[in-house]
Amino acid sequence: MQIALVRMSLYRTTPSKYIKPTMDFVMKRSDAAPIDIPTTVNQVIALWTYNDGTAHLASRWLAPSIPTSSSTATGTVKVYDLDGHLDGSPVGAAVYDQDFGLSIAATTFGPLPDETAICVSFQADITGLPEFVGDTRPAARMRGRNYVGPLNTSVMAADANGDPIVNNTTQIGLADAWVTELVAQTPPKANLQVWSRKNEAVTPVLDVWVNSLFDTRRRRGARRVGSKYFGT
């Protein structure tokens, strides 16, 4: 397996109420050798144990509903073989499945709404690629994103109008974690790729950035268990 789809899902302390937040990472080694699965899985897990010099990134942004104690699994990582499936055809069952625990200090901050997320954007080399050619967008095929969440209130700041934004420390920490753990790595580590189903190809990521505006992932919100309404 030379190209792997690594899917990370986080558990919740109330699993019947919440959708598990999931992020996908397409990974390939720079020497085109077969993926070292345990090494690559540990790279993805290391995003949440990344320390920016002040605190572990996960304990800085994770909502309190994500378990981080050593006695409870924080999430699961599944690996799928993408070889021969770059056109988007079904990849089949996972070839690797592992629970993991962070074993770090839990946040002392309260939660934001479960739908709230921070977008980590990344792109491959787009030199010479136009944004638009007719109805197509060649440069967009070289970009991807992950949505980080659920979040706690420590990630917030206020702009000049008093509206909530992602604070600078969180933006820098997330971008640094993605670059440090997933970009320009040497074997046996793998590198984060942009997967274009249209091009049926993967391309290594060069740039990572984090926007100051929050995103919304509605499917990550609490499942409705009932509703009330009032009328006249």
C-alpha cells in the first residue's frame, strides 16, 4: 500500500447523543515505498499531543465531552488502502483499526456548540494553475481541508466589532501542528496529500493555514431527542 486514507474519529462521553467527529488524512511517503502503517497512524495521533510550548494542543481546544484520561479511549484511527481507488471508487473495509488515548490534562474551559469547528486548509503546488478554465477550477483540485472540533471556549477571541473569532494562538498552534507532523516528512514517515478524484492523483501538501472565522458542521451537532414548540 503506497497511498493510505487515514480516518480519525473522536469518541464522546455521551455517544448515543452525538455524532463522532471525523477527519480524513491522505498519506504517502516521499520515496514512494509502502506505507509504514503504525508510523503513519502515530503521525496523525501526534496532532493532538503536539505541544506548542505552553500546553498540549488537544487540551487547548478539545471540548470537555472528549475523553482524555488514560483509562478511556479518546478515539479510533482506521486505515484504508487507496491504491487503485484514486478515481473515488469504493475502498472497501479498513486494513487497520486502532483505538488511542491521549492521556493528557482535560480542559477546564466550557464547550462551544458541537457544530462549531475550525477549518485547517492546505494546498499543494499550484504554480501555473489557473483558478478557472471555463466551468472547471484546476487550482481548487490542489486544495483540501480538515474541520477541527468539538471546541472549548479557550479558542475564542473578539474582533474589532466584538464578534467571536478564532484567537491567534489557536490559529498558529493548529497550523504548526499540521506542518510539524504531516508536511515534508522523511521516511518512514509519510506526508499529507491533496487527493483529486478528478485528476485521479495525490499531490504533497506545501502550505497550511487556519482562518480566523469559525465554521459550522451541522451533522456534528447533538442528535434531536425531542422537541417543544409554543403557538397561539
